[in-house]
Amino acid sequence: MTQDRNQRFGGKVAIVTGAGMGIGEAVARRLASEGAAVVIVDFDEDAAKKVTADIDALGQKAVAVIGSVSVASDARRATKMAEEEFGGVDYLVNNAGVVIYGEVPEFKEEDWDTVVDTNLKGQYLMSKYAIPSMRSRGGGAIVNLASVQALISQREVAAYAASKGGIVSLTKTLALDHAKDNIRVNSVLPGSVRTPMLRHAAELAPGDPEATVAQWGRLHPRGTVIEPDEIANVVVFLLSDEASAVTGAPYIVDAGLSAQSAF
Ligand SMILES: NC(=O)c1ccc[n+]([C@@H]2O[C@H](COP(=O)([O-])OP(=O)(O)OC[C@H]3O[C@@H](n4cnc5c(N)ncnc54)[C@H](O)[C@@H]3O)[C@@H](O)[C@H]2O)c1
């Protein structure tokens, strides 16, 4: 029997972190619409509950876990919820992330810890608890959200860029360590994506935030920023069996941003 492509994640269970808005929300909605039961992890309770209720209202499966990926007990609770509600974990999308701007001499130590603990330690903690559950089900797949800032950079993002570079490296090691468990691990490196995070960054710049986002769009060869669904397309491909030969790979999804030179 051929697989119904629209329900290719039927019977599967996915944890998506930072799924209350932005890229994580787009990924969670897509996975649910293609048949997966989704655990929505976010520390923004209202946002997590809204996405969960919307998915539920469509007759699809989701539960919310309110907590922080950088807190071990919360990360453990996400896997426990997946096991209790849906029987285990097949997929993990480590998407939750934050950015704080500033040059290193003025950058507060607690801000460094917030950025690195959320973006990098959070992926370690979520993987630590989810991998044994995947293993017990015969395998799975993980996608870690990094950024083109792992490869190219801008000013005042030292902690963010360092955390994103770390994610690309973490991903490669996880891929090697867990190939034997039939678990594939890949990273996705987006350019500028139209999300609340980008909007917040635009609001910090002088002038009209919409004009700033449009200006950032023009830095991409096609002239516009990326939509969250365009990132979700690649994330679900990497989770799917169609990506069976892809592991340890940093997938650049930046609409050509990093292909350019300064000429
Ligand atoms: N938007 C972009 O232009 C862009 C570009 C490259 C990479 N990324 C990366 O993609 C990912 C998603 O970005 P986005 O733009 O959708 O962000 P966003 O700020 O719009 O949404 C992030 C979500 O994560 C949640 N979150 C933050 N810290 C958390 C924590 N400790 N525990 C649980 N939930 C937490 C927030 O509440 C929010 O719902 C991030 O890792 C980000 O670094 C974004």
C-alpha cells in the first residue's frame, strides 16, 4: 500500500520547542496537519495554549508543555508528556531560541547565559531526554534550528552567533553518536524569517519597523524575507523518510543571503 503523502506522519509523535509562535508554530501546525501528534513546548503559556487549541479544533492532536528548554526538569517533562499522552517520541525539533544584542565588553554575563542556555544547552537537554525514547521506538529524527549566523555574522550578536555555531557542531556529533540508534540529526540555518523575533529586532532599529523588515528583505537576492512556512517545509522534509540519507548536515535555508559576496 502506498503511503498517503498528506498523512505521512500518521501515528508518529513530535516534540517542537518554541512552538507558541514563529517558525516553531509553523512546524507544529504542519506536522499536526500531516498526522503527527505534537507536543508544543513553550514558556509563553498563552501562546502555547492558543496553538494547541487551534490544532485540537482542527481534529488534530496536540498537547502543551509550559516550561523552559533550559531547565532540565522541564525538558524531561516534555518527553514524559509525549510518552504518557502519545506513547513515546519519534521526532524532536529544537527550535526555541532568543537573541540579545550588544558588544562583549558591555554584554551582561546573565544575558550571555540566557542566550547560550536557551539556544545551545536547551538543545542538549531536550535531546538528552528525547533520544532514549526514540531509541526504544527503533529510531527517529531531530532537527536543530541554528542560523546563517553560525557561518556569517553581523555586529553585536556574539552570544547568539556563538550559540548557533555550537548548534551546527552539536548536530554533527549527535548524528555520529546516534546513527547506530537509527536516529538522524540535522541542523537548519535560516536567513531572516518574518516572525515575532524579527519584528522585535526591527523595533530596536530606528524608523518604521515594517520598512526595516522590507530593507532586510532586500539583502536577500530575491528581495524579501523568508516566511515561516518556507522553513517548516525544509524541517518536515528532514524529519521525513525522504531524507533517509541526510544526517549531520547543516541545511542553509536563507534565500541566497549567504551566497553573496560584498561586491
Ligand atoms: N526569525 C529569524 O529571522 C531567524 C533566523 C535564523 C534563525 N532563527 C532561529 O529560529 C528559531 C525560531 O525563531 P523565531 O524567529 O520563530 O523566534 P520567535 O521569538 O518568534 O519565537 C520563539 C518561541 O520560542 C519560545 N521560547 C524562547 N525561549 C524559550 C525557552 N527557554 N523555553 C521554551 N520556549 C522558549 C518563545 O516564547 C517563542 O514562542 C530560533 O532558534 C531562532 O534563533 C530565526
